[in-house]
Amino acid sequence: MSSSTGASSTPTVRDDARGGALWKFVTKLEKLPGKGGNFKWRCNFCSVTKNGSYTRVKAHLLKIAHQVIGPCLSVTNKDTLLFKKLLEEKEQK
């Protein structure tokens, strides 16, 4: 869905119809069976493949502590500021 780029450049920005502002920074590989918004996805920064919902994408990219998903080691402080700005803008809409 989104094109993958190296950690040194900003990934392609694309709004996702499902509503999560940070989905645009991962590539959805496949919808997982069952209800809910679980996908197999690949981080556009570190290229690790994970399974889970938007909550796990958010935890991975924002390096939220005490989450099973693990932090993205390739996200910079500048990237984190961008993510937080996007989340704030999304909440204001």
C-alpha cells in the first residue's frame, strides 16, 4: 500500500481510509482472519514485519513503553514529533 523507504528519508505519506493517522507509515501486507482491524504489516522505517492492529502500529512507531510489540529503533526524534503532530490534527477533526 505505502511504498517503503530507508530509515534516512521520510516514507511516502498517504491517508488511510480506516482512520489511523499512523497507518501511512507502515505497509499493510494482508488482512488477518477474524473480526477487528488486525493486519500483517511491515514498518516503513525498520522493515520489521509484525501482526496487529493500529494500536500496535502506534506503540511501535511512538516507542510506547511496556508494549509487547517492541519499539522501532529507526524512528528519529524528528519523526516522533511529526507523528504526534499528525495525531493531534486527527483528534481536532
